[in-house]
Amino acid sequence: MEDLLRTTKALADGNRLRALAALLEHGELCVCQVTELLGVATATVSRHLGILQDARLVTSRKDGRWVYFAASPDLDPRLLAWLTEAWGRSPERTADRRSLRAITRRDPVDLCRAQRPHPAIGGSHES
């Protein structure tokens, strides 16, 4: 029962659904790419990805200072089919696909650098 509750909680948020859909489509994305897609603070994205990871829907790996997330290879095929059908044709998903094409063309280093707050405005951002 706990696994079911974690999964339903993880899927009960639009930004988490969007992040999972992006990972399902693109395989692996760094946190900066997911942040750019969702348009929310990096801390918020990290919290969302943590909830997805706790539900075993995504996995992560660290490469130096970069953290990459991917859809879990152990996703239940029935859940995957349902997500694909339910979310696949929505206008939001279509817009996210367009955005992701542009985001994944950008250098992740430049993308991350652009997301960092300026020290005089909002403090430093160290990874």
C-alpha cells in the first residue's frame, strides 16, 4: 500500500507529471534542463524530482557537479502505457515537446549559468 500511496502522491502534481513525461521522452536530463522546462526555482525542481525518486519513478546519477535524472527502467508497463495515453496528446505536452527541443539544443553549462542568481541580487548559486 505504501508504494501505491507514494506513486499516486508523486503523480498528483502537474510539474511532476511534466518532468516525468520529459524524462520518458528524452531519456536523461540534467536538473538545469528540467528547471528551464518547468520555469520554477531549482530548489522546487529538486523537491519534485526527489518525490519522483522516492516513488521509484525516476533515477539519478551525479557526474561531477551535475545531477542527471532519467525515468526508472523499472516503471510498470501498465503505468507507462496509462501515462503515455493520458498525457501524450494534451496541449501542455505538445508545448513541452517544443520547449524541450530548444532546451536540449542549448549547452547545459550555459543554461545553468543563466539560471544562477547574480550575487548582488540574490546571493550565489554553488552546486
